[in-house]
Amino acid sequence: MFPVRLIVIAGPAGSGKSTLANSVAEDLGIPHLDFDTVSHEIIEIRRNENPELSEPELLETFKSERYSELAGAIREHSRDLLIASGPFSQHARSSRLWSDWLGECGEVAEVDFIWLHLDPEIRMGRIIGRNSPRDAQVRSRDQGLERVPWPVIGHRVVDAGEGIDAQCREVIRAIL
């Protein structure tokens, strides 16, 4: 094991985290560890143990366990450059939570935290369009989405309203 350089693509639901992370990973030829994909198995186990929980309740109840799964996947990876994507909404607003999570990741030499910013109305349209069970509570809101607070940890903002190619170029230019 050696120190990893970690690129984190974060932002609220519907901002395009996975899409951008997949694009950057492909362009750089590096692995992408997606929060939802990495924690899928643990969610399936918890779903069977807790059938009374709705999908949003399940995801919220076991959120910290899911982040631990992602940290473990980073820790176990043998590459020196990785991309991880996920909401990181609470982590981005708490230096302590962020620091604790990074500690779980093992030896991290450097982190590039990319925050995707997108107008709430556009995010809502994307969320409605993907029609995922995980977004049920969000889709049912009559008042729409609120603006998400900016991270308090060090970050770079990428305008998720730009095309994916432009976003990808911006991230690669920022990290290289």
C-alpha cells in the first residue's frame, strides 16, 4: 500500500456526479469508486434485514455504513490515483466529518474535492427524469429543491450545467 491521490466528485442529488466521474475516469484511465455501487451489497443486506424501511429511509439509516464501505474500497485499492463520487453533503459542511472519513480511507497523500453546482430546478428535472426509488422523497416535494450550501472544506466548483465534455476538461485541467 502506498499513498493515494484521491479525486472526489461530490454534490447534491441530480448534479451529475457519477456521469462526470465516469467521464474523468475514462479519460485518465483510472478507477472510479461510486458511492452507490460500492455500497450496493450492504444496502441489499440491510434491505433484507429491515423490510419495513422505504428506500429513502434505508439509504439514510445506513448512510454512515455506506461511507465506511467507500472508504474501505479506497483503502484496499492498489492504484495511486482514484476517483470517488458521492453526495458528501454532510462531510462537505463539517471539517470533522470530512477529516474522520479521510482517516478511514487509509494513506491519502492528496485530495482534490470537486463540488458540482447546478440550479435546483435543473436538478429536480434530472431527478424526476431518472425516476429512481432513492429519490422518492425528493420527487414528492411540492416546493422543489433548495440551494445546497457551499462546502466548508477546500474545494473546486464545477458548473454542472455545462456539457459533460467541458466539465471533464475543467476537472482534468484543475487536477493536473
